[in-house]
Amino acid sequence: MADIVNLRQFKKRKAKDAKEQSAAENRIVFGRTKTEKQFDRNVSRRTELFLDGNRLETDVPPGKDKP
């Protein structure tokens, strides 16, 4: 004989399991701490400043000499 199942509870459990699966996927994709995000921003900023400071060419219009 089959077990008796309350459909309302079954639907709620299925929805809860789907939501938990989605949350687990989001934790993998977006789960970085504030410190990790800040570190990446700092590295990016330092790299950009380094490259700008060591640029060989400047934005001088053609025909104009450097001062």
C-alpha cells in the first residue's frame, strides 16, 4: 500500500528545496567576502595607476610638440 502524502506539504517542500538549490548556486557565484572584493578593487586601482604612470605616449594632438 502506498504512503499517504499531503499535497500542500509536498508542494511547499519542493519549493523550499528549489529555493535552497538556487541559493547554493548563488553562494558559489556571488559568495565573496567584503575583504576579497576590496582587495580586488585595490589591485585593480594600483595596476591602473602603474600603467598610467608608465605610459610612453601622452595625449598630444598631432603637429604639437611636447613642452
